[in-house]
Amino acid sequence: MHEDRDIRRAADGAGRSVPDAAALADSAWDSFAPRRMAELAEEFSSCRQAFIALGNENRQLIFIELLRHWGGMRVGELAACANLSRPAVSHHLRVLREVGLVDMYEVGTRSFYHVGADLALWGRMARLAGDAAGFVRQVARRAESRGEGCGGMRIG
């Protein structure tokens, strides 16, 4: 008999039907949780280069400024906002462009940088965020229903 055949099902972050963690029997959970974590690891790996690019505080500041300015910004404007030299900003923009987070367009001789429209990348990051949030909710519901805290330790 399949242990989770008749259990309530909930939607994960991407709208897929997944087992309700609180209702899963221990053996089913012990099978489901590691498999789901491995899937999340694969999703994270597909976004890894973007996270690495955003791991630098200066690139985060540049990216935030680009999010704030519809239509894009020039290197000099970004340098002033981020309090960095133009060559430093150009380097950081190159890193962000290589992973698809930033794009550039030209008007005459002027270059404007803006948040990238790599829909595949944004889709992977959105899916990862939704799936991770869904799994964390499942873990929390299961722990709460069992009176457990982190790592399966009993509360109270």
C-alpha cells in the first residue's frame, strides 16, 4: 500500500500538488523530504551563477539602483550612486551582464544599463523561491503538528 495515497495534498510554491507534510507518516516523510531537498539543490544550482554575481555588495547596490531607475542608467550615474569609480562599475556591470541579470542598450554613443529580461533566469529564480518557501512551510507544519522544533527536537 502506498502510504501517502489518501493524504491531503497541498500546493507548493509553483502550484504543484505535493503531500501535506503534517499528514505524512514518518517513513513517507523520510523518503519525501530528502528527495525534495535534492530537487531544491538542483534548482539552486541552476541559479548559482546569478547568486554568485549578486554575492558582491557593490553589485547588489548597482542592481538595486537599476531596479529603481526605469529606462536604465549610465555608468557615470551608477558610479555616483554606488560611490565607485567608473572602471569598477563597468567591471561589476560586465559580471551582471554575463549571468543575464543586466542588459545594455545604446542611444547614439551613450550606453544605458537596465535590469535584464532573461525570462528563463527569472523563471528559475522565481520557481526556486516558491519551491523553497513551500518546502519550508511543509517542514514548519510538520514540526508544529508533532510539537517539534528544528531538527525534530521536542518543544516543551
